[in-house]
Amino acid sequence: MTSKLATLNAWVQEVAALTQPSHIHWCDGSAEENASLTQLMLDRGDLIALNADTHPDCYLHRSHPSDVARVEHLTFVCTKHQEDAGPNNNWMHPTEAHAEIDALFAGCMKGRTLYVIPYCMGPIDSPIARCGVEITDSPYVVANMRLMTRMGSAALARIERESQFVRGLHSTGDLDPTRRFIMHFPEELTIKSIGSGYGGNALLGKKCHALRIGSWQARKEGWLAEHMLIVGIENPQGETHYVAAAFPSACGKTNLAMLIPPDGYRQAGWKVWTVGDDICWMSPGDDGRLWAINPEAGYFGVAPGTGAKTNANALAMLNREAIFTNVAVTADQQPWWEGLDDRVPAKDWKGNDFVPGNGPAAHPNSRFTVSARRCPSYTERAEDARGVPISAIVFGGRRESLVPLVFESRDWTHGVLVGASMASETTAAATGAVGVVRRDSMAMKPFCGYNFGDYFAHWLSFDKPGAKLPKIFHVNWFRKGADGKFLWPGFGDNLRVLEWMLKRCEDRADAVETPIGHLPKKADLNVEGLRISDHALDQLLQIDEQGWAHEFEAITEYLDEFGGRTPPALRAEAARIAALLLQRNDQAA
């Protein structure tokens, strides 16, 4: 099989000449093809069948112990000019990068099959969607891409109509960490990845295309490619508002995407619909609003910590037609990970007998891959070609102090500053130091494919005559009291905060104006049925103006890192708030 598109055929032949595979297979995405590849991987030991009674059509994959996560230090953005990649990316000149990685690709597929995977990021007929072709020698990648994208014949037909696609070349190589690179060539719409079979390093439609190359495409074409969930909130009147939200890791992103309302809200008729849990592409519509699609068709989620209490909707997806990577297994071949239940697994993620106290059974970054349609809160609007209209954009981080439960930006420029300056505090488990503030602009630090200064300017560019832009908010579920305990219960009760946001979007709720933004009045947060004291609420909505003055000194230093690329409007907004805080602190003194 070949394509009707001559440029695609020529590229496949060019790659085949370099990598020297034994066979070439063009993927059609069919159930028959998937069954054949699954059997091949079972025969080779690449997959292990799980308990057919409890987890039908579910499989376990164990990756090499050195190949279990993204490798940011080996991930490069390769532009002709270093300043275009920016200080937020590792950079290499394209000529040097192609030469270095192509030397590793030479002959790497000898004795293997080269798979050609045409895929579409987004609903197949959506004008917001974009297509790509990944070439790989990994049937595991093919199986995962089938779940994660609209992959196969329909995608190929669109590629042939449009004559444009992102090129992704991947090989597991020899899995040698010293011969591992993930390189992006945004000016060429090309990705090259070798030496890893792990998720984001190998499923090139995900972070590589949907964010790093996607963000470059988005700036050029006038839309936004963001590391955001998309969730629909339906009120008792049957009206649904859609919210896009960006959080760094360990801040409850997936839990919010699949939120289950508290009992009182459910009884009143509130519903939550999951459009996407990780990536959001937004484009201005004819009506001036931002319309969003989830470019993915599945979830590649972190397993540890996923349980009945933390995310029942996620857990409900995982008992059929799922691929698990680096989890543990019980004696009867059921998948298991820390945070699932109290059972003791039989084998750890490496396949060794599990010994309690000898490290975690499942790798901390172990994963599940499953179709989005398996989610109990899935909505067919996820396949809407036009997308869904975004009423609010939410940024958030993990801050034990200073940052209130929620605040609303003054306007779009202030909102962009809120997103650009968002941060989380590290934990001792992760870094050996508690409370170190790490800036992660729009949660895009590892994923923006170009200079952050230009990225902030692109965000600002959407504020133009006729635009009906979403309101921008910031949340912090992680504020602690003097006793070190969380002040806010989180999880489903976060809907109480979202309700206030949506009322603000409809001009149906009041707010308290502060130098950092608009906060809810205590009486406007619905805390009925919630065990929380007035004192705790006061702390959650408290503004430490002296502390915020220091915060804005740090924000200004951060914006300075991007030099002349930082938009003057953003510097001016930071200076305005800093001056207001200084003035109020002087008055208080």
C-alpha cells in the first residue's frame, strides 16, 4: 500500500532507505489490524494479557527500566536562530541536530517492520484539527496511537486532501540512554525521536505534535495550543458552560476534568462533562468567542493515586480495552498500583516478586492508555467539529500560603500575566527542598515550542475589537492552615468554586476588588453541606499584600529572563500591580 500523496510516499521511502526495515506496513486503524498487532506483541512478550474476567482486552507492557518517563534534558527545539527557541527550551541548530540524530537512525530498523501511522489530532472533520504521520518500528506505539488519536484510513484521506502533515520519525533504537534524543524542527513541522519507547517520547502525536509543534503552528495560524483540560459544567437549568484549565503536575488536573459533583449538587441537577483531560486547541470563532477541541481521542494517564476516592470516573474506564504500562499485577493477573486498594500485588512493575518495603510496586510514572469514550462523564461534544465555546480559562498551582483559593483577573492582559507567572511549590519528595517556587507559565514550561516571550505576546494578540474572550481565573486548592492541614477539601467540592466563576461570567455574582484581582465575597461561595469554618474561609480568601509585593518582585525578575521578547504590555501590567501593592503597604505602615 502507498498513498495518493507523492510527498508522503517519497518521505516514507527516504526514511526506509535510512533505517533499512525488513517490511513496511501502512496502518489503517482497523480492529483486524489491531488484533493482529496485539497477537504479535503477545507472542513476542511485549504485552502480557491481564485477567480476562475482570479486565477483558486489557494488557500490560513493561518498558526498559531506563525508559520510564519524559527526558527533558534530551528534548530539543531546533530552530535556525536560538532566540526563537528561547531560554525555556534546549536548543540545537537544525543542521547539527539532523546530522546527530540521523546517524542514530541509520540502519536502526534492520529486521524490524516500519509502520506508517496517519493520524488526525482532533475530530476528523474539524477545521481546528491538524494531521500528522508517525513512522515507527514499535507495534506498541501503533496500538497506543490508535487509542490516543483518530488514526488510520480516514486520517490518511484528510492528509491527501490537504497535502499537509506533521512528520514524525520514531524508533526505539537500542534503548541506550546515551543514544536517546527527542528533537523538534518547528520550521519544518518535523519531529525525530530515537532510543525510547515511553509515552510522550514515542507517541509523537501527544506532547511533541499537540504542544511543541502545535504551539508553533498555532502562533503562525492564529490559534492556541495549550496544556489544558476541557470540562463542561451543566447547571440545573440545563445550561452548559465549558472551562479550559491549566495546572502543573500534581495539582489535580485529571481529577478536575472528571470531577464528580458533591451530593447536594448532584441532587440539585448539576452535571459535569469531560471533553479532555490534558490538551486543548482553541481558535477564535465567527462570534468572537474562543472555540476549543480536545485534539486527543484517549487518555494516557498516571495510574498511581487513581482510586475510587480520588477519581472514580477514571477508575471506571480501566476495566476493559486498556493498555497498562509499568504497573504491578496481583496473583490473578489484575493490574495494581499504589492508591488503588489494600491488596498486596504479586509482581512489581519490573516483573519481579513484590517485596513490601522494598520500593513501590508500580512505577510512580506508570500509565494507562484508554479511549476517551470509556469515561463515564464523556460527552459527544468531544467529537463536535466546531468544538465547544470556552466561558472561562483557569490557571492553578500548588501553593501552601500566599495565593488565595480563587481570584479573577481584571482583564485579558492581567489574565495573561496571571498565566505567565503561575507557579507551584516543590515538595521534599520531588526535590529535597520544600517550598521552592517554580514558575511554569500556563503549565507549558516543558511543552512550548518557541520563546516564552513570543508566546506571551501571542496570547495578548487575541484581545482585539469584536473579541468575546473568556474570563481568566486563578485557583489554589492547596492552601494550608497553621496546623499544616489543607484548608479546602478539594476534589468534587471544587465545583463550588467553579460555580462562582461561572456566575461571574454571567455577571450574577459580586466580587471584592484587590490589587491582585477580584475575589469572591465569602457569602457568594456555596458552602452548604461543607464542613469548613469561617476562620478557614477567611484564610482561603486572605490577601497578604506585603507577601504579594515580594511575589511581584520575583515575577518581574522572571519576565526579565526573556529579555526584549517579553511584551511591554505585560511588563507594564506587572509594574502597575507592584506599584499599587507598594502604595497600599506604605499606607498600612
